[in-house]
Amino acid sequence: MRLIKIAVATVSPTVGAVRSNTDRLLEMAAEAAAEDVTLACFPEQVIGGYPPEDLIQWRGFVAAQRRQLDRFVEASAGWRTVYVLGTTIGVGSQLFNCAAVVHDGSVMGFVPKEKLPTYNVFYEERTFSRGGPELGGAVDGVPLGDYLFRFDFGLVAVEVCEDAWSPDGPARRRCYSGAEVVVNVSASPYRAGIIETRREMFATRSADNQVTYVYTNAVGCQDGLIFDGGGYIFQNGRQVLDAPRLVEGSAAAVVDLDRTLQLRSENTTWRRDSNEFIQRHRQVEVLHCGGATADRARLAYPAPAGGSFFLPSDEIPDRSPRQEQLDEVFEVLALGVKDYFVKTGGFRCLGVALSGGRDSSLTLLVAWRAAQMLAAVHGEEEAGLLRAFYMPTRYSGEGTRAAAETLCRDLDVPLRTVSIDDAFEREAEAASEMLGGAEPSPLARQNIQARLRAQRMWNWANSADALFLQAGDMSEKAVGYTTIGGDLEGGLSVIANLPKTVVIAMLERLFERFGFAGIAGALDTVPGPELAADQAAESELMPFAVLDACLRLYAGDKLSPGEVARALETLFPDHRAEQLAVWAHEFAERFTRSIYKWVQAPLSLHVGSLDLDRERALQLPVVQRLEWDRDPDEQ
């Protein structure tokens, strides 16, 4: 047996907080050394924070990361654990996103990231340079390039995040060159459904390369990106460790590296592929790292999960996949609010403009959970952290008022009712004066109410040092069913990445979990902004299920309006094809005309693969027309 103890460390760095980030690294590194961990792995860009975006162009920021890495190296001298952590390294005009290997007071080497994502929320190739096969060199006497690391326990390869997401990533050549352990340091943002994808992908990489694969991820919120943490260890395709997610901390497991070599020797396909690679390509250079690593004499052979080598665990899941995802998104959003509140350092409390409808009710529930996290982790006083405000006019319904009041009682959140009806009349009169005596349009009268509410929330937030949470959902944002300067306002958009149907499903799930009467009250009301008499959102737009399908098909799958209409016929057979075609084209027109609103919306939390945040995800021209959708003879 050749037993080693591997620790997966989940850390929540803040971009630019190089000293604080390194302080936390040293705390966890010391714990790993005290527990005789052989190999401890920290996330991507953990010293400088991720994503650094264009801040990486400040050479002082890059230099500060190197100084903090040197501080980490000096402080860990004498510790026998091998550490792998992410940082930026500058070489002349090139900047590399690197995994650094540290042991016993020395940096053994830097290995640059090769697959630089420039899609979705990522823009790495804008600033970073790529690593690659046979890249070799040094920076300040430390090797930088495509290297393997030989320690007294075995041969280690390291890589960074996206390198593992390609089947033709660097792990292939490094494993054919003899690597027995591959460490992947990541900062991989959360999105719904990503967990199973990640798990299957790392299981596949481990099996394809017949290697022990270690993955560690960052945790916490950075701007609108939420990193869910956790990590895996897979040995030759079999899962050994699934580290806790959504929290800082570390988890460790013992593996027998002789098992990896034994399985390689038994796998004739892998042996043949390896031999062919060695005959055709130069093997990856090995750096020999002297010095004894952590004591392994007391490590015990790892027992199989569930106690059986032949049978899986008999644990029965307590939640369906749908319930599990809804619960997870709720926790992820709360983590996003909590971390944004803490890391910005500019707020003392949270505030929500509560209407009693679905969107603001879910936003309040997420803020309530975030306040619990703040109280538990950061020692904040939960009471007083969260405030809610109900600002009615003559159009506000009794049902939504009752739902707002009941939910605040359920959550023990202070609610203040401040009518805006008199101010609404004054603003309408002022608008009439500006129009030379003409009456404001019906739409303007609606928007006046929304803007008054936003103005009052900003006035309160400025005075109370509060984070004003915006409560709009993605569906209504997509079709411009929002008011610039009104309900589109806020310091942070909490549910702007959730379609309306998901908002409703989450509320139903939270009612199932907590039984709050205020949630039932919100679900019982007719959805609508209550800015005019008898206003119903689905009547003014279209059924939410149809709207969300249009959103996915048009903005997500990039279908033309005509193609969307045909797809809707399959999804909604109970509706007439003519009506579905009208809705599909109406959605596309509304969507296109509303882009100018998105660029004025606050920063939003990302939890899905489709997002309307123009700076992060769906980059569309503000000025555009849909003439491209017409037939040639119609143009």
C-alpha cells in the first residue's frame, strides 16, 4: 500500500483582499499540517480572488499576489504538507492564471491554465495568456510551464479549472507521462443543475485517465457570481470524497496510490493508449521535489462508503430532484446576498419593498435566510438586520396587504406601512403641468407609483446605510414589464435570474418546508403590479408558462420567433397555433425593445445558465430591429 491523505479546502476569497485571503489560507494550511495531510488543495486565484477581471491589468495587484505567496511560503516552512493553490504570475508582458505547488518553504513550480474560457460569464482570454504543451521556463528562479512534480509519495500533476472541462485537456498527456494524482484548483460558479454535471465530468476524467483526480472549488459571492464550493476526489473513476458545499472548510480522505497503478496495469486499453502517446510525443518533464512530506505511517486503509466493497449505500433520499434543486437555489441566493453584504463592507442592514406579491415575498424570504447566515457565521444581530416596507396606493389590494403583513409576522421582520397615494397625486399633477395641462398617460400614471416607491427606498437606504434589494424576476425583466427608476431599482437584484415559473415553484416549496401563512397568502393573489385597477400580469402579457418557454427558446436556444412559435405548439397543445404565434412574435418584440432597460438594472445574482445581465452573460446590442426575422418578400 502507498497511502496518502488528501485535503480539499474550500475558501471564500474577496478580489483584491490579498492579505486577508492569505491569512485564511495560512489558518487552513496550518490545520492541514497538524493533521498530517499529505496534499492540501486550495481554489483557483485564491490569493487575489476570482474573477479579477480588468483589475489584473494593475501590475501592483499582480505584484501584491506574489508578495503574499512568498509570505505563505515563508510561514509554511517546516510544514511537511504539500500545498497547491491558485494565483496570478506575471512574466514580462504575459499574465498567467497558475496553480502553484508549495512545499517546505519553497515554491516547487507554477503551472499555467491552458483552457481560458471566453463564453457565458467568463472573459479570461481578454487578460490572461495560455499555458500549453512543452511550455517551459522560469520566473525568479521558479519553474513555470508544463511540469509534473515528483514527491516521496508519488507523481503529481496540477491544473486550473477549465483545463478539466475538455476531454483533450492537459491531464491526458500528464497522466500518460506518469502522473498518479491530478489536482484541479477551481473557481467554478454555481448554476442550477451544474452539480451532477461536475460530478459526472470528474468521474469521467478520472476513469479516462486512470488517475486519482482531486477537485477543489471556491465558495461565496463575488459581484453577481456565486461559487458553491465543495470538491471531489475520484480514484480511477470511483468517488472517494464529496466535500461539503456552500460553506468554508476542508474535508480529507485517504487513498492508496498503489491501487491507481494496479488498475492501470490491468486496463489494456489505457496501457496501449499510453504507449502510443509515449512513442509519438515527448513526455511531460518531471520536477524532482526533495524533502520529506507529511508522515503517512498512521494512515488507515480507506473503508468503502456504506461498508461494502460490492454494494452501494442504502440511504434513501429525503427529497426529490426538483425539491433538492429548489432548496439549493434558495440557499445559494441567500449566500449571494450574505456575501455581497459582508464583502462590500458598506451596509448595516437589508431592506425590501414588500408588495405582498410573489416576487417581493420570495426576495424577503431569501433576505431572511441571508440574515440567519450573517447571524450564525459573522456574529451579527439577526434582529434588526432586515426591514420591510409596504407602500400602498388606492390600487393596492387587501389580499396582497394581508400577505405582506402575515409574512413579516411569520419571519419576525419589522414592517412599516407608508402610503404613497398623496404623493402619487402630487406627481401626477406636476406631470400634467409639464404637459401643458394634458393628463399623463395611463402608463405614466403607473410608473409614477413605482418610481415613488423606489425613491423612498433609496432615501431610507442612504440614511440607514442599508442594502436595498431589488425584487424583479427574469421573465418580467425580459419583456420590459418593469419601470426604469421604479421597480427596476435597487442595490442588488436577488431573483433577477429566476423565471416567474421558478419563483412560483420556490414559494410553493418554501411553504411546504416552513408552512408560513404569508407565503400561501401571496400565492393566492392574482399576479400583477397593482398600479391600475384590476391589473393582472398574465392578461397584459401572456401565461407565465408560455412566457418562460419563449424566454428559453428565444434567448437561450437562439430560435427565431417563427421557430419559437412552432416549438410552442408541441409544448402547449391546448392553445391555438395562431395564438401561440402571436405570443412568440410579441415576446420577441418586447424582448428586443427592452434591452435598453437591462443595462440600467442593478447587479444580479447568477444561478442559471441563461441570464439577462449584459455585462456578464447575454451581450446583445441595445439598438436593434427584428427585420432579420421577416421573409425576404416582406422586407
